[in-house]
Amino acid sequence: AQSVTQPDIHITVSEGASLELRCNYSYGATPYLFWYVQSPGQGLQLLLKYFSGDTLVQGIKGFEAEFKRSQSSFNLRKPSVHWSDAAEYFCAVGPHSGAGSYQLTFGKGTKLSVIP
Amino acid sequence: GAVVSQHPSRVICKSGTSVKIECRSLDFQATTMFWYRQFPKQSLMLMATSNEGSKATYEQGVEKDKFLINHASLTLSTLTVTSAHPEDSSFYICSARDRGTGFNYSPLHFGNGTRLTVT
């Protein structure tokens, strides 16, 4: 069964500092990988996705993520964090096949706090 | 960009009553919609997959008679929590996939969620 692990429940960084949120996945084949962000009381917004090709993907709001097959990881990074980045971040994995209902499996999330 | 509207954003109801939550894709057609439940400080748990014009597919452990899902059109899916109890209090989120962008490259678009409180 597929699974997603986000080892860090809560991370606090200073504004302007760099950020890396970890994500490891378990999947039987090459998955589709996603990072979503959720502000309090809100739905999820897609930050970026990896399907194939270049393993370093760029997303919105200055975020990027790198797919490392050998480590089964898809870590999210940002070189300089802004106070508005404080939110909950979810890593998700989905099937690579065109069949089925295209369900996503989410990690438990990492809460990011930003110190001014 | 693709927008999913979920309504209401908050609802408080009494135990034993039913509550309907709507999920609409505003600028695209959604063949498939998904309903998730999120507990505090937890991830999203998929409850069911809603397919336009057919019965929903429920995940193991989700009571289909309690959580009624209807996907009558390509832009609307509804989740009705029947005979609600306090333990049904949670944050419910819907998501939809744009059928027009191709299956393999279409991410999910999420609604803003509904906070249900059953008293």
C-alpha cells in the first residue's frame, strides 16, 4: 500500500531563513508527487507537482521540490521564507496509471511557523 | 485558475439532524470529485469518490448510509451527513479533477472546506 511520511510535525524558522520540509513516500511504482499548502480553516492549494522529467520542479510562491528516487523523497524547499508562508504543508502521492479514480494519499502534514 | 466552491464554510447542527454540503466546480467540468475528512492536526482521510452519474465509491470504514453522496451533474457533488452525531464533527473538504486537462496531468482542485459542529 502506498504511504507518505512527513517526519516533522512542526517546524519554526525565522523570516528570511531557508526552509526544507521533508517527505518520504512508499509506492510500488513511479508515483505522481504533490505538495499542497493549507492555511487555517481553508482548503488546499497546489504548490507544485512532479510527474516525470526534470527531478527539480518549480512551484508557486518561490517553492521548489526535488524528487530523489533512490531516497524515495520529495522534499520541499524555499531559499527565503516570508511570514505569509506560515501554514500547514502536505505532501501527497498519486497513481501513475491512467486507470482508476486518481486518488491521492496524503502525509500528516508539517506545520510551519515563521518568526518575524 | 480552476475554482472549487464549497458551501457552507461552517455549519452547526443538533444531534439527529441532517446536513448537506455542496461542492461545485465553477469554471470546469469535474467527472470525479473526492470527499475528505480532516481531524485536528491530522491529514486528509479520503471518505469517498464521487463519479458523475453513478454511485459513489466509499473507502473502507465509511458508512455509505450515513454519508450520502450525490454527483448529479458535472459541476456539483453533495455530501449529506444524515442523523449527525457529535463524533461527526470535523472538517470536510471536497476536491475535483478537471476532465478537460487530461487524466495524467490534472491535479486536484480543492474547496475551502466545511467545518461541521454537531451539538
